[in-house]
Amino acid sequence: MTQLDRPPGAPDPVSVPFTPGMRDNPDELAQFGDEIARDPEVKHDPTPTEEFTEEWRNASYNCFSSGHKFCREVCPVMQVTRNESWTPTAFHANVVAMDKGELSIEEVAGDYVNCTQCGACELRCPNTLFTGDFYRFRTRTVDVVKAVRAFAVESGIHQPAWKTWNARTDDKTHEPVLGEIPIKQENVRDWSAGLDIPIGGESVLFVDCEAAYYRTSVPRAVAQILQLAGYEFGLMGEQWCCGGPAAEMGYVDQAQRFARHNLDNWRSTGTKRILVLDPHDYISFTEDYPKYFGEEFDLEVVLVVELFAELIREGRLTPSVPVERAITYHDPCRLNKRKGVWKEPREILRSIPGLDFSDVDRVTQWSYCSGGGGGLPVEKPELTAAISASRLEKAAALEVDTLVSACPWSERPLSAAGEAVDIDVVDIHELLAASLGIEVGGTTNGSANGSAR
């Protein structure tokens, strides 16, 4: 078994809980390699499947050999389907079977649609916790699912809706978030009409496609709060999709082309800092872009919800207008379970007068998923709807009238599910803007500059 080299008497870094991707990971663990399940075999002229399984077999054998199944009960897809072929353990077992020549990518590719990439399975897995010698293995379900999807696309195997969606995105450089309504580059900044925001500068606000075209009230709220605090920022000269959704669906080449465009555009306008309001963009910029560009990607990535909590602490923002709502908070998976960001949103909510805040009993790794990630709403909207309905049932049990989220991509399916239980779904940035006395404008229904909600 591989051991980390460390000085005599130094604490064992793998004796503490560890979650891949968390920003406060010890450096030793962040660089900790996968355990070796079998010495690599050097093959001449390997097949594509052999090349793939050679890279991912260790991660999957580590899951397959442990026999743990705790991940199943926290998997949002498993919770609403009980389909054994769509569990995190099955995803790893498939790779093991491919390694043994018992399954092909053609036979299993369709199963890997059924994952929101929320990361709950990794948090629940004893392997991830690194508690004791036996469990010194990382569980990498999010990475494995993403890799299998990419291998399927490389092998010419496409999921119908994903293929269409990515082809349209490639054509327009943005996600077709409005279905049949055309998305155009010249409209990407329409949400900011009348706000007098410059182009470029050291700090640039990146607005995800769902917010830029569909939920325009969200970026308008964020921009006006920044202006109220006196925080200088600009917009991108030519913003393309971050590429994150394409990467999650397996269209890696497209994702990297989009990322290259954005990086070059930031360079052309002197940008040093990216302000991010969408958790999915945050994952792209903190995980995908560093993998694509290495040290070349040296920009600072700032999560707006954390920045706002800091500005409130410093007294540069003071919520004072009472907002009379009974609320609970929905932890976006990519903030909470993937990055450990759960305190700051609650700090903001508790600073807003008038709110009656009932928190869920499942915070940190136990929080619920909306079903809105990992491309699931594109290929299987009925599954996303079922997961969102389950999430709203939990909110209804708290007898609230409002569910607050910090993720534009979760808010559309959650809003649809909220109608059935008479619960509004509101973005945290909009709620903060209201308490700061800001009249936001914009809409949540696809009209870039329509009337207020």
C-alpha cells in the first residue's frame, strides 16, 4: 500500500476526513495519488477500451473491491428510481467489467446519463473518508462518470438530446437554455441594460447562460449589489459558455475550445479576477480550466455569494428592508457537497431582517439535490422533475412559503416543483437586493429586459 512520505513524528494527513475538491484540503492529500490495484500492464497497440480502463481501473476497482453501498441511499437518482443499474457502485462495476472484457462502452453508455454529478456518493463513501489504513482509497465517482461519458462520445456513441443540445451550443457558443428561442452572442449582455457596466477590467462578472438569457433578474441583482458596495467590475468583451455542461456530457473538445476562447478574451481585456454567481461556472473555473491550462490559468476566481457575505461583515452592505417570508435554504450541490460552501449563504440570510429562517436538518454532505445538474434535465427531464419534487416535499415539511437557492440551474426545476406545494423559489442574490432596497428588474422567464418578477 502506498504511503505518503512525511517527517518522523509528523501527523498522518490521511487520518483526517478528506473530500476531493474541497478548497481546504491539506496539500499532501490534494496531491495524494490513486492507490495501485494492479501494476499497470504495458500493451503494444492497445484498444481504445484498454487505454480507457488503464486510466480509470484503479478508481473503479477501489470501489468495486470495497463492497460498500452507503452511496446508494444518498444518490438522488437512486432515491427516485431504485434502479440498480444507475447507482454509483454500478458505475464503477461497469468499468471493472470493461477491464475484464465482459462489457463494452456501447452496452453501458446509456446508464451514465443517470447522474447529476452532485458528489453525494463520494461524501458518503467510507473510502473517501480516509479513516484508517483499510480505507486509504479515493472514491472518484464524479470523475469516473464524466470520463465514461467522454469515452462514449469519442467512441461515436451519443445520447440523442445531449448530441442536439451540444450541437446547438457549439453553433451559438451558448447553451440553448430557452428551447427553440435562438440564443445569440449579441444578446448575451442584454440582461445588463441600463446598468452602465463597462467592458473588461481587473474584475469581470461572468454570468452563466441560464441567468444571462432566462433568469435575468439574478445577474441584475448581483450587478446592482456590487455597484451599491462600490466594487468595480466589468463584463466580458465576448463571453462564451464556460464549457462545463459540454464537459459533463462528454463533449470535451468543445468544452476546451470554449474555455480557450474565454481565457484569451480575459487576457485581451486585462482581467485578473473572475466574479462568479453560478456554482456550475465555479466548478468549471476551479477544476476544469486548471486541468486544461495548468499554470497558464492564473486568474483569481471569486464566488459572489462569499464576496457578499464578506461585504456584509465589513459593513459595506447593510440589509435593512424587512423581507417578510418564511424561508428555508437549498444548498446547491456544487457549492456545498463539491466545495464545502454552506456557511456564507446562511450568513447572508440571517442578516436580512424579517426572514423567518427554518434550516433543513441535512446540511453539509447530507443536503438534498435539485436534479438540475450533470445534463440530466436535458436528457431525462422527467427524472429531474421527480428529484425536484422530492426536494420541495422536504421544504414543505418545514411549513415555509419560500425556498431560497444560490444556483440559477436549480431554480427552474425547483420552481416548477414548487407550484405543486405552493412554495416560491427565490434566488438568494435577489432576496439580498430586496433587503438592500434595490429594484432589480429583469425576469425569470426568458425575457431579457422585461418587467420585474
